[in-house]
Amino acid sequence: MSMLKKVVACLPLAVLGGCAHSGAPLGGSPSVANGYAVVTDAGGNRVGTASLTQGATGTVRVRMHVQGLTPGAHGVHFHAVGSCVAPAFASAGGHFNPESKHHGLDNPAGPHAGDLPNMTVDALGNADYDATTNRVSLTPGTHSLFDADGSALVIHAAPDDNMTDPAGNAGTRIGCGQIQSGMAPA
């Protein structure tokens, strides 16, 4: 069915509150894989949810909403193990780094596949984070976040300097979510 036919067929249902479609935004590229992470703090409290979408080009988009964090910049990384044992989240291992590169988006010998841009939390402790990367995958292969031991999304206490091994001086791990396959729960 063409996109125009889908939109026309969907209009009556949209008025009633919804319409099923392929998972892609109308007029956008369909996703080939989805993932999510429920992020908790060191006390086990839910502080946010992240959704991951891999498009047909292979790029993974990370969207995350968090609340209750310290205002300012925070490092965000994919970590190598899908485990988030509080309070230190050391069980998540180091950064996801299948190519054994150095840390940092600005490092000429890097970056780790798991390096992501910093997240800025507002004065009320909230952030809406949106980043893309082509260094990881949600589909099978050497860069898959769904490898044998999984992976985690980690938020650090301080900003990542995007240069220094092993973690950009981003400090303590203050939030962690095991990356799961599928769509984020409502």
C-alpha cells in the first residue's frame, strides 16, 4: 500500500485516537530494529527511559527523557555489558568498544563505539536527549548492542571531555539501563 493510501486510510481512525502503521513516521524511513532502556539511579529509582531506533541506513537514534538528575552536562555512553547493579553500576563494564579504539569523540585515535555526545540537564533536573551514531547496531554483527552479554546505557555525574581514556573524566555512574530489544513500555 502506498504511503498516500495509508494516510488516507488512517485519517478516520486518527480522529478516534490512533492508527497503526509500520513504526516509521509518516513520510519517514521505516526502522529495521528497535531497543529501549529503563534508566535507574543508584537508589533503584526510575529516572528515565531511552528508545533506540535503527533506520535502513544503519544509523541508530537514541532518544531519552530523564528527570531528577543534577543540572548541567553529563556524559552518556553505551557500556559493554547489559547489567546495571546499583549503586555503582560497575557491572556494566567499560565502554562498548569492539574496535579497541581510544576514548573520545574528539580523539584522533578514537572514538569508542559507545561514545555519545553529552546530555544537558536543565535547572529542574530534566533533559530530553536526542543523538545519533553509526558506530553501533541493533542488528546482528560485530557492533551489535545485543551481543552475547548485552549492553547498557550509562549516564555519568560529570561531562565527558571527549578525549581522555578511559571515560573522558565523566566521573561516577549515576544512571544505568540495560538495553532491551523492542519498543519501550508506555
